Amino acid sequence: MIRKGDTVVVKVGRERKKTGKVLRVIDDGSRVIIEKLNIVKKNSKPTQANPSGGIVEKEAPMNISNVMLFCSHCNKGVRTGVKVVKDKKVRYCKKCEKNV
């Protein structure tokens, strides 16, 4: 399960093997927006806030199945599990067994 603020690794596409921080999880947990990844250019009309208009670069949503949680101990994207420690659910790395 990926949440806002997690560090993730992209595993497919042109952004492959890049890491970034999750800014938002949208569409009932099926898409994520990652900081400085999957940048698209969008034309914007002039408004009062931006009188000149122009081309704006922004992060586009990416399917959550295309990213993996980053483990700082393994230094790569890993599968995760959930275990209960002191009546709290904790995510852990399936390779090194450390908390993520």
C-alpha cells in the first residue's frame, strides 16, 4: 500500500528506475502523482492570475501498479508486507525484513 509522502521507484516507461516522493494518491488509490516525474506540458489560457498564459509543466498521474515502494536498506524498489507490532500495523520489506 502506497501513501502520500512515500518514496517510490518507477518500474516501467520512460521514467523507469527513477525515484520520487508521492505527492498525492487519487482515484480511490489506483493512481499516484510523483514529485518531478511524469512531467507533461499543458497549454493554459490567460487568466487574472496568469495574464500571459503560455505553456505550463506539471506532474501527471501514474498508475499505482507502475511503482514500487523504495527500501533504503536494500537501495531499490521492493515488495512489502504488513505485520502487527505492539498493536500497530507496520509495513516491512520482504527482502531484508526491515520496516519501510
